[in-house]
Amino acid sequence: MQRMGEETTRDEGNRTLYDRFALTIFTYICQHVSNTQDAEDLLVEVFLAAFNNEALSSLPAERQLAWLMRVTRNKLVDRHRHLALLTLVPIELAREVEDGASTPEQYIEQQESYERLYRALEQLSPLQRELLWLRYTKSLRFFEIAGILEKSEGAVRKLYSRTLQQLRGIYHQTAGGKQE
């Protein structure tokens, strides 16, 4: 029964604290926030912090207000930092912002491009295909590839350059519909 009496006393103290300072705190928040709903949300956060601080009720009214104002200021700073991380786009510009997903047309074009590339790769010699596989799939350096192919690094670089030129030529021919 004593615990219930303590909770009632605490609730009354919280109600008194809210009644005494809510308008002052809300006015201060509204000076820094343009949206009333955001101001109300911040007011709730401030008073939740106050209600969770048991030592606040033992302070004089001036110290309570100072504590509440400091918490309010900190909540405003936190909100400002959080909003700075978000990039808001006006609804008028939202249509212009791409979501990164390909349209069906772009997807088909990309697939056709891959198919042309695979056909072009098939026309290279096995040595050239292996060189490209080692370089792009395995991400090996020229000196590593030279060791695997048992060639000098200079020979591998030259073969690589010629292979890319040949691949570009074959690819562009297949793009124009002129397959060899």
C-alpha cells in the first residue's frame, strides 16, 4: 500500500512539473522547429527524460527549469544532427531521382550486350580467354599471370593489349550485326 502511495505522489509531482513548465518548454522548442508535430514529439521526449529522473523533483523550481531547458537543448541538437544525416528530396524532384533499378528495357539491352560479349569471347583463342579470365575473374597481376602462363611479364602485357583490341573489334562487329 505504501508503494501505491509513493507512485501517486510521484505522478502528482510529474503532473505538477508538466503543468508548470510545459508551455515554456514547448514555446522554446517551437522557436527552433517549424513543424508543430515535431515540437510535440520533442516535448514528450523531454518530459519522459524528466519523469525518469527521480532527483529532479527534489530540486527548486528554478533548477528544474534549467535542467529541462538543458535537456530540451540537447534534444534539439540531437534532432538537428539526425536530420543533417538525412537527405530530403522535394516531391517534385522525386521523379527525377533514379532508384538504381534497371527498367525492363535496360535489363534486356544489358542482357543482349552480355550475349554479344560472350560470343566475342568465344572467338578468342583459349590462351587469350585464359588471360582475360586470370586478369578479370581472379584479379591477378601481370607478373602473377606471367608465372602461370610461363611467359615474360612483357609478353603477357603485349598479349593482353592485343587481346583487348581484338575483343573490342569483334564486339563492335557483332553489335553492328556483322558476325564473323
